[in-house]
Amino acid sequence: MVTLEILMDDEIESIHQATLRILDEVGVVLTQPAARELLSGNGARVQGERVLLPPDLVERTVSQSSRRVTVRGRGSAVTLGDGALHWHNLGGACYVYEPRTGVRRPALVQDVRDAARLLDGLERVTTVTPFFTPQDVPGPLMSLAMYRHTLPHTAKPVHGPGVQTAAEVGYVARMAEVIGPPAEVLTLSISPVSPLIFPADVVAATMEVARRGVPLGPLPCPIGGATAPMSLAGALAQQNAEVLGLVVLAQLVRPGLPIIYCGRLATMEPRTGLSVWGGVEIGLASAATVQLGHRYGLPVNVYGFSTNAHTLDLQSGHERALNGVVPALAGADELSGVGEMEAGVSGSYAQMVVDDEIAATVQRLRRGFAVDEDALAVEVIARVMDSTRNFLEQRHTVRYLRAGEVLHTRLAERGSWEVWEQAGRRGLVERAEAEAERLLVEHQVPPLTEEQERALDGILAEAHRGLCG
């Protein structure tokens, strides 16, 4: 496998040591009483609203985390940390971009369903996250509606939506029970507030996830220059402290809880103050995040496909491909962002299809190629030179074509000008739109039973009464 190291071992260790200092000398803002009591009872120091975590507590609890995380769906299972590279989509986009019309419209519940079904039909997408945040449901129900309307429309493993309260954790876990034990069929991500702020609801949600034994993905989203240092090393150290702070708390509640090390470090665009998801710095930060997470023996999930582009244009293509390649070669266990646009604000069905092909390309790059006696083909070359001087008829050629030495693409244009003209001069975007439309018509997902559907509706109705008054 082709590999890439952005940081040397001593540089990773320097970031780790800086992280320990941040947690021990600066601490995290944490005021939730039960968590403060739990942490202080295990050696943490409480100073006003901050809790300071000593290095021995951090290293001891982090080392308890499970080294692999398996999540299964109705039709398949994925193990993060097994050496393979897995892919999933962006989660939580508010808008749908339609390339054919150039329109960006609010996402609806039907888009949650359609996105899940399309992602289920894409070959390289191995896990699914609820893609769109539906604007036609009440705000307090958005995350729960995302999960409820994703489950029936994919048989792949489903990562739960981002949750912010213990109540949300409870409702999502009950929905997961409709298809299996939550600890087996569900993962949940929780985001602290950068810099180093752990709100009471977030802390309570983290503790509830741990109590239920559901794999946890701490998901800080710092912005270098705004909510984290402008220097990538400093921002990575802060992000690492935010991840490990939640890991410490979760492991104290449930030692051995499976952890997915996540990071979403972005940078600030100095001319506007907006968050940049497409710059090459994202690829660098993601690759370094992979190395940091692997330093603790944890499977790592980072953004791969990310862009600030508003359309499926050259900017989107080169940003997402570059930022996917770099962390993939660094050994990421899971890359996110399939279908992402506009720094996560919107997404596109056609972009999902394009990203599936880019993912195939990245996988091919990561695999490299063999250099052995058979691959060097000296005898084949000699045989061809003594006969037709054409390799097409050789079994060696057929064997390597079937083995995937050359990637077969479905969207990229590789024909002549004349063939392209005869086909109506359709480009990659048009072919991706057509493929997305075909899959949404033809791809079938095994449905849930009527009883399962009623159970999900009942839980969502209960959540509506409890959360919306």
C-alpha cells in the first residue's frame, strides 16, 4: 500500500506532549456537576469553571479505548481499524444543489430518504450518515428525523446524526433498537465547542452515549485563526485536547468504550473570516489528525471530500480530490464528505455519484502496484517481440486488466472527440446527474417491516411531544 507521513514521529510526540500540557495547565470549561464530580474523583483539579486533567489520567483512560469499532447495518458490517479505507457521506447539509438548474433549495424529509437510497446504491460508500437536515420539521426534531428517515432506506451501517443532548441520545438509541442492539448498529458523534468548551448538554450526552455502550466519535470542529490557533500545529494540539477530553470522560463512565477518533479542523479565510474547507491545509490537517489518532491506537475518521465551491466545477474537483488523497495515503480508516459542497452547507446527488468515482480512484492510488517477476513481464515482452509485437492477445494482459491494474471509470471522458460529439457532448456532471437519477429509480433497498416503521413513527411522535412541547 502506498503511504504518506506528513509529520515525523517526534513531531507527533511533540503535539501529544503539548496536548497533555493544555489539558493539565489550561483545562477545559466544564460545569456539569456529575461530570465534575466524576473527574475530580479520579484526580482532576477543579478551578472555577475549568477542569484540569492530569497527564496520567489522560493517558490511562485513553489507553482503555477499544482499538477497533464495528458497526453493522441490515445488510453489511464495517470494522474501522482493520486496515481498510472506508467512506461515508457528509452529514447535516441544509440545502440541495441541483446542477441542471443551478438552483440551491432547502432540504426536505424526502431528500433524507432519497440521499440514503442513493448512497446505498453507490459501490464505494460503505457507511451512511443522515445526509440532509430537513427544513420541513421542527428544529428540535431535525436530528431525530434525519435518523428515522435514513434507517429504512439503506441496508448499510448507519452512523447516527450529531447529538447535543442526553434526550436525543435516548431517542436515537431507541430507534436503533428497531434494527438491532444500539451498541452494534449505531455510532454517535458529539461536538464540543472550540476552544475547549464542554457545554453541560454536550457533557450529559457524552455520558449517556457511554452508559449505553454506543461507539463514540468526539467531533471537534475548530477553525484555525478563529476558534483555534492559526498555526496548524497549535490548532492540532487544541483539537487533540478536545478529542481526548471527551474520551477521558467517556472512559470513566464506561471503560473500554469503542472510540472513533474524529477531527474536522478547518482554517479561517483571512479576507472574510469564513471557514475554509477546500484549501490544501485541510488535507494536511486531516493527514496529521490520522497520525495523531493512530498514535493512540484508535481508528480515525476525517474529512476527505471537502470544498467551498458552490457548483460542481473545477474548483470542487481539484479541492476534494487533493484533500481526499492526502489523508487516504496517511492511512485514514474512514473518510467523510461524499456529496459535500459549500463547506458543508449544501450537497448534491450528482456530487455523490462523482465522489463515488473519485473514491475508486483514491483506492486505486492507495493500492499501488506489484513489482515481482510476473508483473515485470520479461518473458511476456520477449514472446511478443518474437511474434506479433502486440500485447492485446496475451493472457498476461487480460489477467492484469481483470485484476484492476487500470481503473475502469464510468464518468470520466476517455473517448475521441468524434465519439464525444456523437454522444451529445455530455460532460462528467451530466453523466453523474443521469446516473443519480437512474439509481433513484432503479435501486431497491429491502424495506423495514410495517411493525418497524410503526415503532419508528411512535418514537418520533414521542420525541415531538417531549422536545417540542
